[in-house]
Amino acid sequence: MRGWMGKFRSLFLFGTLALILSGCGQENLSALRPKGYGADLIFDLMMISIAIMIFVFIIVMAIYAFVLIRYRQKKGDEDVVPKQVEGNKTLEIIWTVIPIILLLVLAVPTVQATFDLADQSTQGDDGVLTVEVTGNQYWWHFNYQGEEVSTSQELYIPVGERVYLDMKATDVIHSFWLPSIAGKMDTNPGENINTMYLEAYEEGVYWGHCTELCGPSHSLMDFRVIAVSPEKFEQFKEDLRNIDPEAEPETSTAQEGQDLFNNNCMSCHAIGNAPMGVGPNLSNFANRERIAGILDPTQENLTDWILNPDEYKPGNKMPAVFEGEQFADLTKEEKRDQAEKIAEYLLQLDHSDVGVDAPTQSEN
Ligand SMILES: [Cu+2]
């Protein structure tokens, strides 16, 4: 057993590692499966550098093996000191020129891609959308410039079109990373606006993360980009423009929930088009893939979130409203009851059913 296992141990190790790492190729969450223009450029660069590395590795290993075998000490040669050589001009030139060539092969496409990714030549042109992206601890806001439309946590874009993002942050530095569509870009507090663009090849729900350590809930600062056909995108904007925040929900519990929401939550949350508030815009909330970027959109999860947001995202800026003074008289059950009504109200805010037909959700 031991001998057999021993021989194959490293093979097992590498096999297991390969199996684990294959999870890194997660659909719509991976730079290794590019589905947009920027991600494509970056993927090609990775491939070029990996190819060069493999080439160098093989050559070096071949020479290494050759020297080991060819110049090893042979029986009877124990006292022989071989001829000492140094400073072979031809060799010196070869191993200086080859790395220069390899670096050039790497540098030219890298510089090209860098400029290509920073291109802003069509920004502001007719029909070219710019979205203002704002990073907040721990959520994202998207304002579709000149469209009177804004969303939080989920950004809708038309497929096949270049969409520019003008990015900033309100509190600390965040970083917007959408691996399968584009690269990543920091969002800074202050006047400094960073710009990048997205161009998705196919319809889908693409997952993004904040990649700049920004506080205790940094790792939970997820967002999604939803690429739909240009026709659906027009429809989506139209739907969102026409939201009436005062519209009466159908059931009486949801109506009670609406009153509770208007009295206790509206100071931070908007429904319909509004400037960015203290909390996410909840227009179209029922169509969210996740609550607060992370929880499955069920009424139970939403109730739990409303009662104690800090349990799910430590340090986030939403207070446990029902722990406030105005609810001091309520029992635990009564609080839950009221939160449930709000949840019912929020989960019927499906003001636009525009989405991708086959949801391509990734599991975290
Ligand atoms: Cu962040």
C-alpha cells in the first residue's frame, strides 16, 4: 500500500488540486470564461504570458536535465577537475537576446490592450450610455445618465453595446470587478472619477464583487450586471420611469406594509427615480437576484434582514429599525409580524419583468 501510494502521492495531490481549482472557472464569475470585450483582451494576455512561461520552463528544464546527465561524475573520474570555462560570448548574447524578444512579445499586446481598455473615444456620443456608479459601504448605486433611471445593486445594460461607467465612492475606496465581462476599476471618494466600459457579448446575469478591502462586510459587497437585448433595455428604462411610488398594492397586508415602509424606511430608501439616498433604491426590488447582494430573495430572508441587518452584513449602515423607540411597546412576535408585512410589500415591487430568459446564476 505504502509504496504504491507513495509513488503516486504527488499525482493525487495535483489531481485533487486541479479538481478544486476547476471551481475557479465558475460560469459568469470568471476571468477564465470571458463573455465581454474587456475580459477577452485580458484573457488573451493571460494566455500569451502563460505560453511564454511554459516555453521558458521547458527549455530551462531540458538544459538542466541535459547538464545533469551529461556532466555527472562518472566511475573512475572522482579526482578529475573538468576544464573550467566562463564568458562564452555567443552564449551570453543568446541568453540576453532571447529574454528581450520574449519581453517584447509580452509588452506589445499588453500596452495595446491597456490603451484599448482606457479608450473613451465614443463616450458622450449619441446613443452611447454612461452610467454613474457609486460604491458605498456595502452596496452599489447606478444612475443612468440623462435617462431619469436609477437602480441599486443590479445594473442593467444592453448586450453588444459599449456602456461607459463613471465611477466614484462616497466613503472609502471600493473596487468594481466584473471578471467575466471586463476588468476592474477602483472607485474613489472625492472628485476623482474613474472611467471604464462594459461590453457584454451575450445576454446573462454576470456576478461582480468589490475587490478593495473596505470594511467588515467587504466580502459581502456583491453586485450583478444584467445584460439584456437593446429592445428589452429600452423597455426596462420605460418601465422604471413609469413607477408610481404611491401605487396601492393588491393585498391588505401589503398595504399595511406600504404604510409601515413609508413611515419608517423612506428616509433612506427611494422607490422610483430619485437621487441616491442613504440606502439602496428599491424600485423593482422583487426582481432582484439577491437581497442586499447576498441573500436569496424569500420573504423569510427579507423579514430577517429587516429585523437585524447587522447579522447578515456586519457594520452596514442600515439600522435595526424595529429596535428603535417607536416600536419599544411591541413584543418580538409583533415586530416580526410588521416586518413580514413590509417584506410582502417589497416583494411585489416587480415594476419591470425585463430580464434574461434563462437565468444564468452562479452560486457563491
Ligand atoms: Cu467595497
